[in-house]
Amino acid sequence: MDVTEGDGGAAGRAGGRLTTGEVARRLGVAPTTVRSWDRRYGLGPAAHTGGRHRRWTTEDLALLERMCALTATGLPPAEAARLALDGPEPDPPPAGESTARIPRPAAPDRRGTGADPRPGAVRQECKGVTRAALRLDAAALDRLLDTAIEEHGLVTAWTEVIMPTLQAVGRRWENSGQRYVEVEHFLSWHVSGALRRHAPPAVADRAGATTVLACAPAENHTLPLEVLAAALAEQGLPVRMFGGALPVDSLVAAVRRTGPAVVGLWAQSRTTASRPLAQHVSAIEWGVRGARRRPVVLTLGPGWAGQTLPDMPHPPGLAEAVAAVRSAVSR
């Protein structure tokens, strides 16, 4: 370990320059990453002291900040380093002249199926979102999430960018001895914020067209329901969102009070999926005698997998869930 670069307090400064440890903290990356960029791509400080001890100036820091910004867009590190060394992007030229923009890797064709992405089929944006989340870079993460939703729409952004990124962070957590929990929470919070920023205004209730969305009791994973609520509002369909861990009595009361066409019940795990509850909600009736209706219950989430429920669709992805709601509302 290079102790002289590890802490970087006032004693670690040399002539006002920063140690590698200080630079890493300012950038939100590991010191080993900073050293790797120096060794592999030539993004090192202008001067060294004591042979191998790096000391970074404000100009050196600005170069690394450009590197971080470029990798946050999903560019491979080698390409990002080349562009960072070329200098910041110039101001736009006067009207009528051509403009040069940072090249962006081509994205794969949109699938929109909600299926688990195969290697090489995930959008390049996933890498940028993952890196921003791992750095706990709030500004970059919000910018990348907003761009994905604006460019691709809610359904495609969720299916091809956000969900694969959440899965990748979850795998890191599972495979690292429960490290990265803070990253998972950080990413989930910012995804929720992005969904709220881009969700259309709430649609007024229409008789026989409302959808009730709730997590099963003891289930607190709300993000999939949040994106479904936003996607339905985008389709002009009214939604009543009740969020996480709604008690059984409260769910039944909400269904009786609103008379929804559809009830979506989310369960992340088999321990929270309740077949008797879904059947009970499906049997609730309202309306005048002789013309009473029942809701279509959608069993949403991996917790319902393998549980055969007659007349209760189990859409495999977001696009299919939106289609199932539209079909039930139009009956």
C-alpha cells in the first residue's frame, strides 16, 4: 500500500497539489481507479514528487472529471480517455456551420419485451447508469435516467436500461458479501424520482376504467408498480396507486370503494405472493344486481411465478402488463 497517497489530509499536500486519495474522494471513485487511468491511458498528473508519488493540480483534476463524465455516458474507458485528452467539447459554432459532437455508441434494436436481457443485448446506457450509481454520483445519475426516459419512452427505458441496471447492481450485492447495499438504495431512490418527474399528470377517474395498483402485504418493492402507474397514465388510463405493503383489509376496502376494472398485485418473492388474497380480491363484486362486475386481477412480479391462477393473468413484463390493462378496460 502507498501510505503517502492513501489519506490525503493537509499533511499529504505538496505545494497546494492533491494526493491520489484526495482526488479519488472528489471524483467518487477508488484510488486504484485513478492510478489505473494514469497507467493505462496516460491520464496522470503533470508532475510526480519523490519518484512514484503522484501530486495532482487543478488542471489534472479537470482532466479526470472529464473522464468521469464521459464514462458516465456509457463510453468504454479507452474511448473516454482519448476524448478527455483531446480536451473539453468546444462551444457550438455560429449558425450555419457544422457541429461536432462526442460520438455515441450505437444502441441495439429495441426489444420492448421485458425479457431478461442476454449478454450483448443490453443498451450501452446501462453501463453509464451503473457507473454513476457505483460512484454515488447523484447529478450524473439523474441526468442519465432523464435522458433514457426522454429518448426511449417510459416502457423501453425501464425494460432496456433501468431494469437491467437494477438487476446488475443486485447481482453485485448478492456476489460480494452484501456490499453495495447503499448503491442499490441510492439507485432505487433516483429511479423513483425520475419516474415521478416524467410521469404524466394523473388522469381523472372514468367509470369502469380505473386500475388499482398495490404491493401484496409485507411486500415493499414498489418501483415496478411506480413505472406501471406512469406508463398507464401515459396511455390516458386512470390509476390509483397504493404502494408498498398494503394491509389486506385496506386493499379490500380500496377495491370496494373504487370499483376498478383491474387490480394489479405485486409480489417480489414467493413468501409475499398470496394466492388466497388474489382469489378473494377477484371475487369482489359491485354495481346493481344483475349487472355486477368483478375486477381483473393481474398477478405481477416474480413471486407469482409457477402459481397457476385461473383467470388471473401474469404478464411477464411491463409492456405486457400495460397491454393487459388496456384489454381489460376495453371489455
